[in-house]
Amino acid sequence: MNEHIGSTLDDFLAEEELHAEAEAIAIKRVVAFQLEQRMTEQQLTKAELARRMGTSRSALDRLLDPDNASVTLLTLERAAKALGQRIRIELAA
């Protein structure tokens, strides 16, 4: 009998020690999507947003890459500010 029958995906990911990584990637994909939405709404190019953030286009490309989960809070804050937005982070049970 399969030991995983009846378990949840969260249970499986936790058992395989992949839960934190999977959650970080999911969060990053949502953030990248939201940033791109705001850019589209404001008709901003990547070059213009990078200029407003005071960073390079390649750094912005890393921020917008949904598969690159390594992003700093400072970079997120600068992107949000450049788009007239705020970052809200909270801990939840």
C-alpha cells in the first residue's frame, strides 16, 4: 500500500523537507506577477522601472523572474515605492 495515500501535499513536502522552498517559490511568483501587473497598468518599461529604483535592468529582471526566489526586502521595497505601492508582510498561522 502507498504510504502517501490520504496525506496532503503539504504533508508530503514537509516530509521531504521541501515545504519552505516550495512556499518561497510560490510567494515569489505571486510578487513577480503583481509587479508586472502594476508595470502594465502604469505603462512602465523595465528600463524605466529600473531607473526609478536606482538599479540595473538585470537586477530588475532577477526580481521579475518568478523562478528566482532570492530577493531582498530592500529590493522589494524599492520596486514597490517606484510603482507607488507599499509592501505588507505579516506572519500567519
